[in-house]
Amino acid sequence: MSNNINLLETFENQYPERDYNIIHTAPEFTSLCPKTGQPDFATIIIEYIPDKLCIELKSLKLYLNSYRSDGIFFESVTNKILDDLVKACKPRYMLITADFNVRGGISSVIEAEYISEVFKQKESF
């Protein structure tokens, strides 16, 4: 698997005092099945509440496209995307939903979530 986290760029959040949702939908995500080498297709939905940084969209597109030649399981790619995006922008909250196309008569939706400690404490009030 490539070290594709280096493709991600961020920019300064202009409204860091406010909690607001950013939702990006990538309906053309492709990776490879590590067992068969066949392509897997998914819609990746990235929902997050930024803190100081936001993800730059062109870099996000290049990052997601970099998985096209990677043999990786659905669960692994979803969690890796979450880990990489959290590392890049350090959000207050992030949810990655990977809705994979039907393969062998089975559809799969994988969700991975991150909640920062500060946001967790704030939400518990």
C-alpha cells in the first residue's frame, strides 16, 4: 500500500469558533480486492466537524484516487482513510461511510468514527 497520506493538503478553518458539518461525497471510489485483484467500487462519504484545519478538495480527490491500485479489504481501507484524514486535519469529529457496490450478492457498508477528547467532553454537557 502506498504512503498516500502525503497527498493530503489542508487550509485554515475560517470559523473555528463554530461547530459546523462538512460533508464530502466521492461516488467513484475504486480499490482492488486483495484476494482476486478485481476492482471494488464504493461511494465514500466523509462527514466532519473541523477544528483549525479543513481538507482541501483537490488533494482529497488525488488521495482517494491513489487507492485504485491498492489491494485492500473494505474494512481496512475505510479505517485507513479515517486515520489519514484525522492525522491530516485533526477534526473535532469525523465519520467515514464506505458504501461498497454489491459483490457476490452481498452489499457492504463500513462506518468508522473519530471523536476528539475535547469534543467528547463538550458534547457530554
